[in-house]
Amino acid sequence: MRRREFFKTSLVAGGSLFLINKAYPLKFFPNPSKHKWAIVFGTRYGSNRDAAIWISEGMGAIADVFDARENPDLSSFDYLIVGSGIYYGRIAEPLEALIKNNASLFSKKVKAVFVVCGAGGTDRAKQYLENLAKLCEAEPVVMRSFPGRITKKLLSPDDFKLLEEFYKKRNQPFEDYDNLERRECLQLGEEILKKLVQP
Ligand SMILES: Cc1cc2nc3c(=O)[nH]c(=O)nc-3n(C[C@H](O)[C@H](O)[C@H](O)COP(=O)(O)O)c2cc1C
């Protein structure tokens, strides 16, 4: 048998479905748990995706993680955690649309909210969290803000221009920053686990 054929046959025989089934780009596979948890996030540049995955890891990886842009069907989940970046004072538009289009589902199931934003950890971020809870028409048990990040080369031309002007007006340098800490996101996941999953 030629080397390439042997390799292909062995992998399929070994049960690796990834070779024959649809491949998912970075699909997050949660661990089983009594209740089904989902984390749904709104992001433009990825920091909320990272935070969402780390929060799930802190929960023992029992929460499935969805980008709001995928318009996920969340009806089979028992509980939801919702998080977003903040852009000119507002959450990511696809998340806002998802919440508005599934209002009763969100109001029944949301147990925690988070934001990852420039003002993370400040009173302004508290306001963003309250706005997000209000939009969900929920009373989350846990609300947390995290400081975020900017990667200039990822910004859309519009966002780049607006942020450039923002910093120029304030006589501040417009530079990359990265203040999001995995440890803090894991801690939030652990807190949710203790308060809500195994009280
Ligand atoms: C165009 C733009 C506008 C922003 N506006 C705000 C804002 O009003 N308040 C704030 O706290 N952070 C603001 N930020 C910071 C983001 O919330 C922060 O970079 C966050 O980490 C972005 O999340 P993401 O990487 O998941 O998209 C802004 C960032 C961008 C790019």
C-alpha cells in the first residue's frame, strides 16, 4: 500500500470523523453537564470571543460558546451568559438584534452578563452592564466588566478613522493595547459555577 493511502485508511479506521465529516473552524466542544449552558457573545475584533471561551473553561468547559453573528438557535439551552464589546457606548449590533428577536427566551434564561471594553472595571462599564441586563429584560445574578484590547491592524477603515480622531482630540497616542486577562475570565467562570451550577 502506498504511504498516502495507508495514512488515509488508518485515520478513518481509527475513527477520526474529522476527515470525512464537515470540518468546523475552531468549534468549541463543551463537556456534559446537568443543565445546558450557552455563552453568546458579540464581538468585532475577537476579545469577547476569547473571554467567552475562557469563562466557559472556568466553568469546567460545560458551556457551549456562540458568536451572535451566527444567529444561533438557543432554544435548547437552559441558561445563558451574554457578553459583548462596546462600540461608541453600544453593544455589538448582531447581539442586540439576536436579543431583540428572542426577547422572551433571553429574559427567562440569562443568568450572567459581561462586557469587555475600553472602560472595563470602571463605573462607566457598570452602566454598560446595566444597559445589557435591561436589554435582555433579565436580572442576572452575576455581572462583570473586563478591560479589553485594540489591535490597530484588525480595525475596519471606519473604526480606525474614528478612533484615530478620538485619540487625537484628547492628545493621546493611538496605540495597540491588550488588558484582557485570561485569569480574570477563568475566575468569573469559577464564580458562576459555584453560585449557579453547583450552589
Ligand atoms: C470603534 C470602537 C469604539 C469603541 N467604543 C468604546 C466605548 O464607547 N466605550 C468603551 O468602553 N470601549 C470602547 N471601545 C473599546 C472596545 O470595547 C474594546 O476594544 C473591546 O475589547 C472590543 O471587543 P472585541 O475585541 O470583542 O470587538 C471601542 C472600540 C472600538 C474599536
